[in-house]
Amino acid sequence: MDKKMYNFSAGPGALPDTVLQEAHRQLLNYQSSGLSILEMGHRTQLFEDIYAEARDLIRKLLKIPDTFEVLLLQGGATLQFSMAPLNLAIEGKVVDVLHTGYWSRKAIADIKRVSPVRIVASSEDSGHCLIPKVSQDNFNPDAPYVYLTSNNTIYGTQWHTFPDTGNVPIVADMTSDIFSKPLDFSKFGVIFASAQKNVGIAGVTLVIVRRDLAERCPEHVGTLLQYRTHLNRNTVYNTAPVFGIYMMLLVLRWMKEKGGVEGLMKINAEKAKRVYAAVDRHEIYLSRVNPEDRSEMNACFFIQGGLEQKFVEEALKRKIIGIKGHSEAGGIRVSLYNPVALEAVDALEELMEDFALCYSSFVVQ
């Protein structure tokens, strides 16, 4: 087999080699059951064991308090843009929102279908190149919740410290940085994340919800869209994405072997440090993001002379893929999710050094 590609895609993202190898071994005959994992029923004991272990590992790795429930749902983070306000909004009260980019903009549109919204702070005037500074005084203590996106994949900014919102719970889209650092759950009411960046493949959405908040949901909301429908269950409410949850379990086991969230945090910091050092070392690379707000998950930068496409082409020759920036922002985007290996960063660093040397004449002083 030829050398595997170095995958820096923003999602679906890279998977650990050991996870892919184990999935390959079990694909046709899972644990000698005579069944492929792809055809396994979601009410079988085999799957219920997978489901229970996955939820248990999530709870242990993130140190989730008993006051929260772990749900494995479908519909992606995009469904949670609607599901969260349907469950948590309170009639006559205004949801506070921190607007930091493309994904929070999409969430705001869906929150407005259910509840009035107040933009507490926004990075829009900066081109979403920073995280706005806020304090507890900026928030309405009567708001039903505060909404934010913890990491902004398209512009490359990240909340490194979550704001103090007093007694108002935060609802956070952590799709692109879940399991990358420890969390203080006292700040949060709901955390949700699609699996396909840091913890598996597309098709599974992790939702961590504070039990008491799930009781807010009006009875008229559809049964499947109510968080409380999924609480206190040892099995799934409806047909589950069996293979997706199995792949999540394999990634969770891999995380545990890597030292858990704390171990991964150190590795992620090293990967980001090396990529940003290469950006800052060469004038041909331009970062527009406020340095203290740079994302450790998505390093975004531009190349002088409009050479981004040339950089992408040179990268492909070295089996580096997934680095073209999002259509809204352009530039280069290097996604450094948990499964991205240091070996891949080695290859990228080498490319960045060689490219800077070869195209130094394009640098504008």
C-alpha cells in the first residue's frame, strides 16, 4: 500500500491509523459474531455494549458531572442550532449570543426562529479575526442562556478562556475542539459537537446536556427533538448510527491511550506551535488573526502573491491534502484535530520551509 495521505481536512477529518486498522479487522465479522458491524441491529447486546462503553468513556475523559447526561444523536451540529433553542428558550426572554463567525451566524438565524436574540459582542467588524472581550456585566442575568461557538474553523479563532456569564448557562458548539482541552462544566448548560473532526466520523452528534435544563422544553415540541426524550436511557430512542458510534468508540479508546484530554492538549499545543512558528518565521505567509486568539485546531493564513493555489498543488505532490481555505475566507487552512499526527506536521513544516525559500521573490516588503 502506498504511503497514506497527510490529511489536514477541516472535516470529516483524519482518523488515527490504529483506529482504521481495527475497524478494518472487525468490519466483516465483528468479534466473531458472524455479523458485520455495518449490519448489526441497534437493539442487539453487541451494540448496546458499544453504546454503553462509548458513553462511559466520554464521561470519564471529559470528567462530566452526574448532573449532565451524554446523548449520541443524529442530524449534526446544524440540527442543534434549532434543537437547543427549542428546548431551552423561555417565552418572553432574549437569548444572548456571542457572534464570532460563519457557524455562529448560521446558529443565530435558527435561534431567531424560536426566540428573540441579542448580540452581546461580535467580531464581524474585524473580519472575524479576533475573539471579542466581554465580562459578566455584558450579559443579561435574566437571559435563558448564552450561545457561542468555541472554535471557528473558517477564520481560525478560538475561545481559550470561556466568558464569565454569571448564573446564565452557556450553550456551546464545540464541534471542532471537543476533547482538545479540559472543561469546567459549571459554566455550561449544553455542549454539542459533530463527531467528524475530533472524535470519529460523520453521522453522530455528541450532546452533553444539564438534566434540569432539559425539563424546560415545551410539550408541543416534537418528541425526537426534546432532550428529555433521550435522558435516562440505557439504549437509543430510535435507530442509531451503529457504525458511527462504533468508530467513535475506537477513537475514544485511542484518546485514552494517548493520555486522555490532558495528554492530547499537550500534543495539540505542540502541533499548533510549530505551524504558527513557520507562519511567523517567513514573510511570505500572512496571518490576520489576533495572535492571542489563534485557534489550536485550525491554523488559517494567506500567502503573498496570491500563491495559495500553488501551495495546495505543491502540497499534493507531497501527499498533503485538505489545506485549501473555506470559500468564505479563502487562504490556507490547516486543521490540527486530535487525530492529526506529529508526522503530518513534520511534512507540512518541510513544505512551508521549502515553499518560502522557492517563492521568496513574491514577498512584498
